[in-house]
Amino acid sequence: MSNSNIPKKHHYVPQCYLKNFMENHCFYTLDIRKVQGGYNEFPRRNQPKKICYIEDFYTIDPEYHGTIFGLEAYDRLSIETTILNRLENRYSKIFNQLKSKLGTLRQPDVIHLCDFIIQLKLRNPYWLKETIDKNKEVWIEEAVDKLRSKYIYDPRFEHIPLQLKNLLIDAIQTDNKKMLNFSKQMQLHSLIVRYSDQTARNEKFRNVIANCEWIIFEAPEDGPYFITSDNPGVSQMKDGLYYNTNFSEGFMFFFPLSKNLCLVISDSKMDNCLKNQNPVKEIVSGTVDAETVIRINDSTIQCISKLLVASDTWYLSQIAQRNKPKKKE
């Protein structure tokens, strides 16, 4: 691959998803963080290719080689050019099926959409910052505790003095805590692991999401319409709080598909599509009122980095006005 063909702009929200929010060849974006910071920010005309990317975000740099994540086994651009593209390439077809209101989706497409949603979360800078960075110390401690328990009591290692075992384990713990870009390597490794159809991690999330009832909410014909963000999808729990990825008991996950459609996944009712090996999944759809659309749009704001995306300026202008800092008297 020549240097001119090497992809530099790595989109963490794929263009195949963002394009469905376009109207008349564009959509509008609002940097809500600038608004909250007191800047005179307004909705701007934009394009999918111009937003939600970081240069070389998924590139496996040589500095990542030789660590516990084993990233040296993969081509430096394999995540961007192969792993992410596999799910992106089928998304448009699945979206068109949902848009056509056929009322069903084939099981392979159900699985594919589940994987697409989870990957969309894992590939996002929000997950890197708000989940991995904030939990890496605890995760390292938990992994070391499991290693210590197994290593010390495993009869295969009984010939090694206990003091030496502890020194080795402590060294592993220290090395991981000092590892440069630990969080970034963990994110890349997670994307690689989930590339396989056979992993237990894939099965865990597929079973939770796919076995729930799926509903397609349709926005009123005259609006307001659904928006999305630079981190699409949010879970509302029965405690009324919102989470980036929480699929535990009592969740309702909102995933905007376009300005007109929003996929709602809830465990309040199960159809057990995968559990019962149903060849197709029945999907209920129906128009919701303006208040429901606005409530879902408001929930979208709870788990974003900065950008809101909409097909028109009405809701973004309302949000900009509501989020302006109050002037001190």
C-alpha cells in the first residue's frame, strides 16, 4: 500500500452510520462543550467525512510490541482496514431492512447488528477515557490477584520458592501499571478479540441484547427528529440514570438509526431470538410523540465527548440555549 493510500483519518463513528442523519447532502453538528464553556457556538453544516475521526487512532505502533496484549502479531493497519470494515460493510444493508419496516430481521443480521453496536462503543474515545482509564488500576489488581492465586497454589510451580513467586508477580504488576499507553493497547486488543465470532465475550453481549424485544420508534412526520452524537447509544436504567454501556437487569438502550428512526432494546420483554434459535426476529415499530423524541434526544447528551449530530438545527439550537452558562449578576 503506497503512502498516499494509507488511511490516516480513522473514524471512531463510521461514515456508514452518520450518513443516515443527512438531509439535503449535509447534517448539523453542535459542540456542546464549547457552549457549556461560554463560547458563542452555533449549529454548523457538516459532513460525515469531516467529523468523528482521529488520525492514526487504530494504528498498531511499534511501541505497542512485546507487551501482554500481543499486538505485534497483527499488521499495523489491520484494525482500521480489516476488523472495523467487516462490520461496517454490512451495516447499510441492515439499516435499509429496518427502514423498510418489514417487521423482521434474519438472525445473522441480528447478530451482526449486536456486534456493530458493541464495537461502536469499544472503538470510541469515550470508552477509552471514561471506562478503561478510570478502571485500569482496579482491573490490573484483579488480574494480578487471580494470577497470584493460581501461580502460588498450582502444583506445577511448587518447586519455585514462595518469595520468588511473589517477586515475579509483583514485577508483572509494576510493569503493567507503568506501561505506556496501557489503556490504548487494551482498547485495540479488545477490538481484535471481538473480531472472532467464537469468543465468549461476543456471546455474552449478543445473548443479552439479541434476546430482548426490539422496537423501532418512529419520529413524528413533522418532527421533532432524532439526533445522534460522537458516541451513539445510551442505556437508561430503572434507577433513572444513564450509562454508556449498561445491559444489566432493567435496562433500556436507545440507539438512533436516523432522523426518523431509533432502535430501542429493553429487557422488560424477551423474545429469546438466539436462545430459541429463531431464524428471524420480530421487530415492533410505531410512531412516538414529540415528547418521547425529545426525552430520547436529551438522554443522548448524557454520554458524549462533545458533538451532537442532527438533520436540522431546531433541537441543537434549543440545547445550545439551555446549556449556556448563566451570567453572574
